[in-house]
Amino acid sequence: MAEPQRYSARVHWAGSTGLGWDRYDRTHVASAPPAEAVIGMTTGESKGDPRLNNPEQLLVMAASSCQMLWFLHLAAKARIDVVEYGDEAEGEMPEGAFTRITLRPRIAVAGDASEERLQRLVELAHRECNIARSLRAEVVVEPRFERQPAHAA
């Protein structure tokens, strides 16, 4: 049996909660070695800095990124030329837990792959996405396909 993949993260905050719930700074940093990027974060509630991402946004981003990476992987293996992929993802959290994440990728393709074939790859990418499979919330993918001129080889 293969060893499970493990992912680590580091989170750091410093300040004083002695100032009271409504006054302490929620800003903190996170990293995931060996990646060098450090992400400034805050809380999703009204006490957070709106210029920084919050954990809820990062979860929606992770679901979107996972779907995109799997789709690109499958398209490349199928020799389909995807030239652009953008997503307007949205998560719904009505009562303290995500109930739905909707991904709305706009996928630009060069060449003549049928929309049915592209839709099958979207569905397969969704089934393979480890983030979507790990969540209790429903993850829905509503793709839109666009055609671009084929690249000269």
C-alpha cells in the first residue's frame, strides 16, 4: 500500500486578544513549505481586513484551481489545445458551513474538439479533483466553452 501524500502548512499570528473581541487584529500569515510564498490572511467576518484573503476565499480558490489543473491535465493528454481558462467561482455559506461551491469556468479552446468531448473532460476533472471529493459541500461546475483560432505548429 502506498504511503499517503501529506501536506503541511504553517500559520502565524501575534498580537493581543487582551484588547477585547472587537479590537484585536485578525491579520496573520500562512505558508506551505517547501513553497516560498507567504500569504497574508485575515478573518471572513467584519473584523477582518478586506484587502486580505480569508480562509473561506482560499477554500473556494482551492476548489477552482483543482478543477482547472485536472481539466488542463486531461485536455493535454487528449491533445486538446486549451489556450485560456478563467473561472468566476463562488461559495455559499448560509449558516457557518459551506453548502455549495459553484465553479463557472470559461474555457477557450483552439481546434475542433466537440463541446460534448469538452463537457466529458470537465466531468472527469470534477470526479478526479481531490478538493471537491474532500468537501461535504456540493461542488457544481457550469462551464462555458469558447473557440479560438488554432495555433500554427
